[in-house]
Amino acid sequence: MKKTLVVSSLIYKTVERFSVKGLGFIIGILLARLLSPEAYGQIAIINVFVNLSQSIIEGGLGTALVQNKNTDDRDYSTVFYICMAMSVVMTSIVFIAAPFIANYYSSPEILMPLRVYAFSVFFSSYGSILTAKIQREMRFKQMLACSLTATIISGSLAVALAFSGAGIWTLVVYYFSHTVVDCVAMMIAVRWVPHLTFSVKRAKELYGFGWKMLAASMMCSLYYDLRSLIIGKRFSTEDLGYYDRGQQFPFVITLALEASVQSVMFPVLAKAQDDRDEMRGIMKKTLGLGSLMVFPAMIGLAAVAEPLVKLLLTDKWLPCVPFMQIICIAQVPFIVSASNLVAIKSMGRSDIYMKLEFIRRIAMLAMLGLTVLLFDQVIAMAYSFAVSAWLDVFIITAPNKKLLGYGVWSQVKDTWKILVAALIMGAAVLGINYILMPVALKLVLQILSGIVVYIILCWALKIDIFVYALKLLREMFQEKKSHKEQ
């Protein structure tokens, strides 16, 4: 596969994720100014059960479709019927359990929204199959169009409902309509519909890889969602709303980048899975380029958190600032985790992936349990998450030392200069907080100075991947220019 195809696909996918997340971020700001923190806490509880249902339904089959070298139309149809059958089961369970969930959290307002939102799993399941097909065919330009369309339509509906005082229903309609429109748009773009064919043999083969991915996904969901469930029950839905809003800012960036890395690098690495040297080279470039973006983004976001929240969300959301800063620091090493995990998955080592996920989440759950027992503050939940995230790096990188000859210290060697540049930049940006000036002017000054300082530091420290990125961008620009001239 040509280097330019991989890089251009990665750029398209990154643009797609940041365009969608950026637009969603703007819509989220409008909604947050109109809705209460309690409404966000309630939707966070609902999302736990809907996301868990989706994880069970897909069962790692979407990943298996991309990883398998010989996936054909029969496989897609087989997975479709499995997902639809599981959707009926999980929707029924959530529908029946909804009154008990609402009663447990003393929030009768979430009963009907939870029941309605549960039906979105039919569309998200179908969408996951279409997404797998797009990933295999590297058709990320079409994914960009579909995602933007879904975000624009769902966002318009949500803003209209928020102005009308619809409360939590605003967020339910926002997420539900986005899932539906995105699925329909991909159906039109991909032009694939299931055929009347089902292979028990192929289902077993796909599940041979997929069930381990399901187990890993369930452990991951349990860890992240349990934190929300504990905050919502032990404290209040308002506290959960502040925590949820605080983590949404950094997650907009990291989830967008993770989706880009997963979508592009997974099929690329899967095709190179028999060549260890090639895989190691691709992973090093992915980790380097990702760190070049993630490290300064997270550290910079933590530095500008207070003026950013004041300007965009108003003072009523200031209690979310400490959560936002702590979770930003927790997300700094996320690109290391994402790069290592996608390499393991692409080699078809779902057995290692499952064991790794089990060890990681047991360690994290133990940390969470100690936090709940020893501390009675919401902020402690954020701190425990940050500590777990940094310790997690040593667990995740361990298998790739043997599989690819690229362990934690090799990865540190490739990224430490980037981290130093980001930390110095963050300190410079944070210092501007102490200058008295209008909030909007301060934020603009912080962002511009952060960009300039970071670029100068990358150049001064002679960071190889920075020079490589500039060279690639120059080559792509020249190639595009010559293509237009022809």
C-alpha cells in the first residue's frame, strides 16, 4: 500500500473526525448554555446502558470483518442478521429494566427517554457493518460526508428542542437522530443491503476473533461506565453532569484521533501483519504523528480550561474546570495506548488483546474501588482515573516488546522530546492566565502563543517526526498541485 494513500486516508479520517467532533462541539456549547447540568447527568446514566447494549450486540464482529483478510458479502450478511437478532434481545431487556433503573437513581425523568433511546441500537448495529465495509475499502471521504450530514441534521433538531425547553429529550433526540441519519447516509453511500444468506461456519470463525474483542470491550465499558454510575448514585446527577461535561472537552479531541488511528491504521496494519519490520515502522510513524498532536492538545487544553469554560459555557459550568484539567492530563498518553492496541488487534491476536484488557481493567477497577472506599469526593474519581491512565501505559506496551520488538522504553525514546515541548508550551500558556484582560482576548492570546511556542520548540529540539510531518505535507501539496495542472 502506497505511503501517500495511507497518509491521505489518515488525513481524511482525521478531518472527518475533527469536522464532526468540531461541529458537534459547537452544538454541544449551544446546548450546554441552554440545558442544566442535571440533564447532562441524566443522559450520562442513559448512555451507560445503551452503550453497553451496543457492545454486546456487535460482539466484536465489526472488528472481525475488518481484520479478516477474506471477508466477503456473505460475511457482512451473516453479521447483519446476528446483530439484528441481538438488537431485539437487548432492546427488550433495557425496555423492561428501565423502571428499575429510574427508581434506583431516583430519576423518574429518565424512564421514557431510556426506553426510546434503546431503539437506536438497531441503527447503530447496521451502521457498524457499513463502517467496517468503508474501512476495508478506505473510503473515508464518503464517511466524512455522511457524518457531517448526520451532525448538521441532528444538531439542528436538538438546538430547536433546547430553545423550546424540552430538557433531557433534547439530548435523546440529538443522539438518536444522529445515529439514524448517519446509518441512512452510509446506506446510500455504500449501496450495500443484506442478502438472504447466512453461514453458521463463517459466524463461528468471526466469533472466534470477535468474542475476545467483545470481552475486552465489555471490560472497557464496565470501567468507564461504572465511574458514571457511581457518581450518579453516590453523589447526584448534577455532580455527574459537571464530571461528564469536564471529560467531554478532552474526549472530543482524543476520541476523534483514536477513531482516525483505528479506522485507517487497523486495515493497513492488518494487511501488513505478516511483516514484523513493516508493522513496526508503521506503528512508530503512527505513534509519533499522534503524539505530535495529542500531547500539546491535552496539555494546552488543561492550561486554558478556565477561560474556555467561562467564555463558551458561562460561569454556571465553572465547577467542571477541575475535572477537565485532570482528565486532560489523564488523556496525554492515550495515543500510546491506542497505537499499541491497534497493532495487537491487526495481528489477529485477540487472545492477547482480551488478556491485556482483563489485566488493565482489573487494575483500574481496583484503583476505582480504593478511591470509593477512601474518599468521599467526586474530584477523587478524576484523580484515580488520571493515575490509572498513566500506569496503564506500562501494561499496554508490554506485549509489543515481544511481538514487534517495540516496547515501552523504545516508545518513550521516540516521544519524550515531544512531551517536553508540550509541557514547556503548557507552562507558558498557563502563565497568561494571571494577566488581567478580557476573557476572549486572553483565550485568543493563549492559543496563538501556544501554537507559536510549540512549533519553535519542536524545531529547536530537532524532533524527527516533526520534520517528517512537514516533509510529508510538502510532498502531498506538490503532488496535489501537479495533479491539478495535468
